[in-house]
Amino acid sequence: MDDASYRLRPLEDGDFDAYARLRSVLDPENPVSADRIRYWFRVEGGAGRFQRYVVCEERASREVVAVSAIWQQAGNFDPDKYWTQVSVDPAHQSRGVGRRLFRGVEETALSRRAKALWTFVKSEDLRSVRFFEQAGFLEQRRIWNSRLDLSELTPSGRTAGRAKLESEGVEFTTLAREGVDRPEVRERLYRLYEEAGSDVPRMGPVTPVTFEDFRESVFGAPGFLPEAIFLARVGKEYVAMSSLVSVPKKPDTLHIEFTGALRSYRGRGITSELKREAAETVRARGYRFLETNNDSLNTPIWAINERLGFRRSSVSILGEKALERPG
């Protein structure tokens, strides 16, 4: 990297618009808003978790042309391992910018006595895959990104499976109907999320999420739609959920962020029914597509999505790089 042409500095509040533009250019299938970037920055830096974002600015134009990030996540917190991502504007690639930013990430991680770094790249982005391999990352598994064209969905109405579940005491509702501001509703939803979410495949160990982190990640997230969080309830207990959020720059699309059930209620078709109801409901409200991601280890959820009509649109590679301290 030519230091006469570029300078590195910490990310500032005024950089979120530029960072969102950069991320959207690099991954047009998944555009992101400045509000969403700002939200990630706030949530990832909570509860003693480490994060550092570094901006590469072109000196002549003062334009943000690259950003590196290193952070720890709630839910899969490992004190010895960190997530990282380096994003470089296509017009400034092949100039050593990405390599310099990644060296800074490694230096930061080593200074904190980290043992490994995690990252992800799109398999279709051959330049990023080469960088991933040359940097020493080894593939661990994959994330399947998929889409459902709601115009191809055949409404099924009240199915025999739904009727059976209702006869067994399962009631289908939404967070909006339950009362999004009711403290007892939020606490019940948190208990469901903690158990159902603990079995979602992760790169690191499953770690408890505090109620404060949960509240911020759900109710404080951009794109939060209480009417698009579909719930199954037995008595006062929530036993399954499927939550959808809006997508920046895609007004005709919703993204399924999380689907899960309590262990004792799995295998009964409840999550399948929730997803079917979600798809039919949002189609009736004028949405055209549903999008979601599936870990390649989470085959039960992928089976539900495939039956509903989801088709894979792209694949992300998850990798780990072991770190060795000099000497």
C-alpha cells in the first residue's frame, strides 16, 4: 500500500454511510444500510466484547475505500478467537490495501493473545476466495443463502397438520398480537430464544445471551417488524418462532432471521407450519420474496425451506485461521 496515497484511521461516526455503500457494492445480493452498520457496531461492542474498526481513506479525495473489522460476538463468544472482515472497494483492489488492513487485524489479535481468526467469503467471489486461502484460512463449513419467490407459492389454507396441532393445544399468533411492549411477553420470548438458539450451529462455543443483549438484538434492530414475528404458543409458553425482518433497499423482500422450537416440541411440524403461515401472510401483504441463510450443518431447517420452495442463490464459506505468536 502506498502510504502517500492512503492513510489508516479508526472508524468514526460519520463513516457509516460510506461503509454501508462499500458493503453493498461488494455484496449487491445483500445490501446493507448505515443504520444497520451502526446497530452492529453498537451491539457487537457491548458487555465487555472487543471490537476494532479501521478505515482506509484515500488522501486525495478523502473517500473511504476500505474498512477492516475485528470483533467478538454474543452467543458464540470465545476469548481466544475473533471474527474479522476486510472490505475493499473494487476500484482500489490489487494495491496492497487489503493486505495491509489484514496485517493490522492479525497484529491486533496477536496483541490480545488470540489463537485464531474467523471470517466468511462468498464462494462466487473468486478474488476474495484467493485472499482467504492465501491468508491461511481453512474452510470449516458453508452457509447457503436462499430465496423463495412468493408468486410461485400455492396457498394451502388451514392444513390437516395445523388442525391437529391446534387440537393438541398449539395456538399460532404473532408478536404484534401478543403485545410487543408487554414485559412478560419479552421474557417468554427470551426463554424460547435461549433454548432454541442454543442448538444453532456456530463457529465457537454456545454462550448465554443476556436479556439486555437479546432485547437490543431483537427489539432495537433496524427492520424490526412485530407483525412478522410468528409464534406458536401452548398456554402461556412460547414453544416455537419464526422471525422476519425488512431488507434495506429491497421493499419487496423480507429476510427470515431465525426459526426454532423448544426441544420438547420438535418433530411435530410446528416450525414448518410457522414458516408456511409466514410465507402466505407476507405474500398477501404484497411482498414478493423471502430470503434466508442456512448453515450447512443445520439440515432440518434446510429441509423445511426446500419443501416450502426455497432455492439456493449463493454460498458463503466460513473459515478459521490459526495464529502463532512470533517466537
